Amino acid sequence: MTKLVILGRKSKTGNYEAFFRALPAQIVTTLVPGEVISCDALILPGGGDITPAFFGEKNKGSRTVDTELDILQFQALDIAIAAGIPVIGICKGMQVINVAFGGTITQDMPEDCLHSSPSGDVFHDTIMVDDSRLFKFFPAKMRVNSAHHQRIGRLGQHLKIIQVCPDDGCPEALEHDELPILGLQWHPERLPGCVGEPLLSLLSSYF
């Protein structure tokens, strides 16, 4: 059976476990980076903000940082990269991927942005490039959900933006130009409809 490792705190990863269990797959939620070496894919879930020091900045609006978790997620990602293990990063997870490859984060977008609301997810349109892995499983134009006040700043090396919000240019997905690494700024585990099946098919295509 496929084994997926979610590198996160179990008290905050229930939605991800339920979503990816539909593969079907063995789901292991852990804070032990070494678990990654025996898995078929690594999931970096959403959460708080990355400690700004990891991308060379002082705090300019980052909140709910968890430096210990950041370190463990970077270590797990390093292990996955070295072993060629597929990685999907969701929300913060996408930003972890970007920072790991030398990119930066815009720490606080305007309060009236299209991507966060005190009441929950915000829904908006996106446009996808047609030469990406994501395009093979999803339509070029799709509506997604957002719940983030930060965005990709400088793009990391060997990464490319493959989906954007057309209204403000906010990156919504990225991928590595060689490795099986995908980042989503939106939350498939909370998106209504039939998003789960194509995303799980995409993940399966990495194996």
C-alpha cells in the first residue's frame, strides 16, 4: 500500500489525513523527518508562517510561527529531495518549498486582499499554464479556495509558477523543473466538489 508521510503536528492535520486516505494509502503523521525515507510521498501541510530568519528577513508581519516545526519540515524536504521522493506542499507547505530552494516570502499582503478572510476560506479564479503537471489533471481555469496572508516573493531556484490568480498575480501553484515537487497555495482538502480525485491521480502519477 502507498505510504504518505505528513510532516506536521497531528492535532492540526486531521483534514489532510482524511483527504489523502482516499488514495487509498497508509497515512503517517509525524514530526520525525527520518520517516520520510521509507515513504512514497511527503506532504507538507498548511499551518502558520515560516520563521522569517529562514529567508534572511526580520519579522515584518509574520505570525503564529513555529520554528521547531519549520526546521523539521525543511529536514524532511531535504531527505525527500535527496531520495527523489515526491513532495506536495499545501499553503505553508508550498512556501516551505520555495524557501528551501532559496526563495523568499512576502510576509503580509494588504488586508483587503483576495486570499484571506476572518470568516474562513475565500474563493477566487485562477489560470494555469499548459506546460505543467497540474494542467494534465485540472482545467486551465479553475476556482480555488485561499486562507493565507502571505505569498511567494522571490521565486526559488529551479521552481516555476504554474498557476496564478489573474486579479492580482498571486502565485497559486509551483513545481520544480526536474524533481517531482508540487506546491499548492490553495487547500484541496477543504475544496468542495471533485478536486480530490484529479489531485490524487496526479500524486499517483509520481510513483
